[in-house]
Amino acid sequence: MNAREFLEETGKLKKSVLAFRDIARITGKSSGYLRLFLYRLKQKRLIMEIEKGKYALPGTHPLLVASNAAFPSYISFLSAYSYYSLTTQMPGKALVVSTKSKKSISIGNYRIEFVKFPAKRAFGYKKEEFMGGYIFIAEKEKAVVDSLYLPEYCPIGETMQALGQGMDTAKLVDYALRMDSIVLIKRLGFLLEKNNIDIYEKVRRRINSRYDLLNPMKRKAGEKNKKWKIVVNEVV
């Protein structure tokens, strides 16, 4: 099989990320032959190795690689906000929730970072067609919940802005409760109240008496919100 035939067969698979076994199935050749074949393709820049044993064709959109490099996984945080046009920021990296620890991947100047979640918190995402392939991406509400669970991966101000753009409040509450994180529920309740939406009666039994930081990445000083037991250490 020559390079042209290989690329034609690869296109028929419609897979954004190819594992070594995928290429073996396409070519029907031994592993020794495949290593030489792949080396030659890389030398000609007809394929790129994104990590050991995984490949993509040049020009593949980084988001296609991001959500197909590990299973199960999905794009979330600020990357999902950008996809849904909930932010004006253009992130130079993709943030991907994965149930396994995984090293970051670089494609040119673009970086793909993986954030490990326990399996019980990896939910609320969907498969969508994108740029000739498909991606797995958080629903808008799950992207918000993920971002409030781990604010180090998305600025609180961006989440506040996203909440003002047509969210399903019932789904937000449901997802927040399923995440089983008290501080997440406090942050969500506080920010929703800023948008004139009160969910207190729906979640009050999950709120403890300890004060938690609105933004754990900033100084601890700030006004205490007695209702939500939040230290408001960032202006929103």
C-alpha cells in the first residue's frame, strides 16, 4: 500500500485520531513494516504522531484531536464556553475532562490539557459533528458546573457571564447536586442570585456552615455572604 492509498482508506474511517491498531487494520501489514511505513509518512509530513502509538492527519482541527485522544473524555471549561460563543476569549488550549490521568498534547502552538475527574462526575456531555468529524463536548450547563467545581480552569467572571446567556436552571441544579460538591453548590447559588435566580430552597440542605472562597485562586479576604456561606473574594 502506498501513501496515497493509505490516506484514501484513512479518510473512509472518519476517525480524527488513529491508533496503531487502526493503521494495522488498514494496511494489513506486520508491526515491523508499519513502523517503517509510519516513519516515512512522518518524514513526508503526511501524518503526525500526537503521542506514542496515536496519530492524526496534518490539518486536523485540535478540538477533534482533543476529544478523541482518550475515552471517555469531553471538552469543557473555557474551551466549551468558546465553542458555544459564551465568551469572547479565544483559548490557546483545549481543556478536556478525562476519567484517566493523561499527559498534555501539543499540536503546533496549541496545547491540549486533560483534567482528571472520577467517573461519577464525568457526565453531561454529548457527541457533535464538527469540521468533518465529531467531538465530545460538555453541555452548556455542565461546562458551568465543571468550571465552578474547579475554578482554576476557568475564570469566575467568565462563568458569571455565561450564566447570563440562557441556561437551563433546572439542569444546572440537577448537575450541581450530582457532582456532590458543597462548595460548587454555594458558588452556583451565589452567582445565580446575582442573575436574579434563587435556588436556595432547592439546595439548602446541602449547604454547611463553613465559609468557602468564591475564587480559590485569589486572596482569602472579602465580604462574607451569610446566605450562601461564601467569602466573596472577587468582584462579579
